[in-house]
Amino acid sequence: MNIEFTLNGLQHKVTITSVERAIDVLIKQCGIKSLAAECLDGHCGKCLILLDGKSAYSCIMPAFLLRDRRVETIEHFTKRHEYDLLVAELHRYSSQSCSGYHSAIALMGMMLLQKTKVPQTDEILDAMENTHCNCLDPADFVAAVLNAYQKLRTTRKQYESE
């Protein structure tokens, strides 16, 4: 069957079978490199995507659910100023390297930074829980996201006043 969906801002048309998982289509047919099919049951977070702006585990999602949806991976955000701010804050607050979960953590942070309202602590902690990362202190993730959000607000206000 053929399906169409938007991936990182671009329209994609792919051919799938009824048993294919979203992660397989995204990696093999669309060339997404940030995803990993490790646990295949949604417990590691390395398959995390944004589906219509909400987090979803692509390793347990049938590919046909991508039809007519908006899918975003971390590749969509890496060239943005917001991403640079978030990564700088994550490095500032994290003493440990978390390369295995970096994409998932950054994706959840970007999901929160796209909101127009200040993310609340419980909302940030819920987002981090989706990543299944044990090497970043939750309080550090909260601080990094909130600081990045504040810096974005300051930057936006400066541009508006010019």
C-alpha cells in the first residue's frame, strides 16, 4: 500500500506492507539516521519521534499510522537557533555524556520549546520520562529547558524591539 505523510517539513510517499513498523520506513525508505531500533518495545526511547507534535515510539507503531500525519525527528531541528540554545544548556547542566539518548532528549526539549507558553516542571519531567534516559538528572533537564526557553524569549523580544 502507498501512504503519504510529511516528514521534517517535506512530503513523502512510500510503499509499505501491513506488517512494517514506522521506524523501519523512516530509517530505510526516508533515510532518517537519528533513530535506532534497539528494544523494539518502546522502552529505550531511541525510536522517539514527534507525531503531529506529540511524542510517539516509532518502533511499536505500525507504519500505516504515518498516513497523512506530520512526523518530526531531531534532524528537523538541528539547524535552528533553538536547538543550539537547548544543546548548550544541556551541556551546561549535564556532567555526564549521554550520546545514546541525545536525540531523544533533544527532541523532547525541542517539543517543549515550540510551545508559546512557558513549559511547566511536570510537563518537562513527563517529556523526559519518554526518553528513558538514566544519565541526565531530571532537575538538570528541567533547568536546561527553562533556561533555553528564557533565552529564546529574551532573543525574540530583542528582535521585536529593533
